[in-house]
Amino acid sequence: DIDQLGQNKSRLILLNKADLADERQNEAWKEYFQKRGFHVVKVDSRNGSGMKTIQNVIQEACKEKIERDRRRGIKNRPIRAMVAGIPNVGKSTFINTFAGKACAKTGNRPGVTKGKQWIRLNKNVELLDTPGILWPKFEDQQVGIRLACVGSIKDDILNMEELALWLIEHLRTNYSGLLEKRYGISEEGTAVEILGKIARARGCLKKGEELDYVKASGLLFDDFRGGKIGRVTLEWAEQEKSE
Ligand code: G4P
């Protein structure tokens, strides 16, 4: 859908929350999209890194349009841009930071961005904030799982324990040592056993000392999404290349 909407328009891919992802994979994804002709910028919308680069890249991406305007004697017409992305990728936070003032609501829940709004940023750029876009069904179940892990699908419709087991498996396979470091546990055993160790380490207990796996799963995801476990990427750019 975005390909169709964006036909004949300049497109800029912002790899937001770059601070939460594995830097090697950030670079791999950057290269992946650049090879396909996109302008790409790594961004951390919370601390503002990448913002200056974006200004320059926008000018670069819209060079032809600006030049056409200039030939027609139109000066300083603002570039109109739209921000599109699935829930919780940081669209509102990005817009606030880029604009330098609080002008879009943010919140760590899918669907907070509502309605449409043009935001006059400076004399060069106007931004349209749009609701997140989420495709209705996933052909590949793995895609759904990864989106759920990063909080783009509402937690209350998910089985958080099952998801936690998937994340534990991913972490200990690809980022061994991170769980051990965060929770002071060994990464030996099944994923269920590891979730149990996290529950015990963090005092997630039900009445009668029974381990509370649901609570431990919630805690694991809060830590993961907040970057407290470490910089982690869920999908490799290389996988896509072979398709
Ligand atoms: P959305 O409009 O795409 O749905 O996302 P939104 O801006 O609401 O951001 C969702 C969460 O992601 C927010 O956390 C926000 O602070 C965080 N976030 C956005 N950009 C970045 C980034 O570049 N790096 C990191 N580490 N986090 C980012 P929250 O916990 O809901 O809010 P808050 O407690 O931070 O205010």
C-alpha cells in the first residue's frame, strides 16, 4: 500500500529507535534499503540524533522538485511530507522532536495517533501526521510475532507467555549472555525454564509461592522494549536479500 501511495514521490526511510537495535544490523538494514534506491537515516527520536541529517536528506530527496519550482520562479514553497508507519514505531515522538515542540500526542500503545494534522515545521517542511498503518493479516506468522514483540500489536489480544518464550529463544540464540546479565540467571534449559528463572529472580510469585509466568512475561517485554536488556534486532536484513 505504501509503495502505491508513494508512487512518484520521494521516500525517506527512517530507522527510528536505532538506539534499541543492534548497530551491525542497523547498518545492514541501511545498506539494504539504500541498495533499493531509498534515502535512509538512522534516528533516535528521544535524544534527537539523526535530525540534522534528515533536513539535508529531505532537500536532497526533493532536489528535482525544488529545482522545478525555482525554474518557474516559485521560491521557498514548503515541502509537504507524510509520516507513515505501523503503531509504536515512534512517529509522534519523531514529529515532536523534529518540529522541536510538543505537537503530537505520544504513548506506548498502538492507535494513539488519531486523525490527520499538518504541522508547519519551518519554512522548508510541513508534515502530515497520520494514523499508523497495520496490514490486516500476516502471510508469514513470524512477521506477526516480531511486530508483537516490539509492541505494534495490542498486548491484550496476544498470548504474552508464548511470545515471551519466542523472545527468550531469539535472545539466547542470537544474543547469548544478555538475559544472564540482566537477570543474573543461567541461560541453560528450555525457554519455559528460563522464563521460570526470570520469574524467580524478580519475585514474580502467585499466592502459595507458585511462579507467575504472566507477570514475568510482562516484565520481560517492558525491559526489552525499553532497551534494558540490550540492543537487539529481531530480523536480519540478509534474509531478505536472498528472496
Ligand atoms: P507512534 O506514534 O508511532 O505510535 O509511537 P510513539 O511516538 O507514541 O512512541 C512509542 C514509544 O516509543 C514511546 O515510549 C516513545 O517514547 C518511544 N520512542 C519513540 N522513538 C524512540 C527512539 O528513537 N528510541 C527509543 N528508545 N524510544 C523511542 P513510551 O514509553 O510510550 O513513552 P514515554 O514514556 O517515553 O513518553
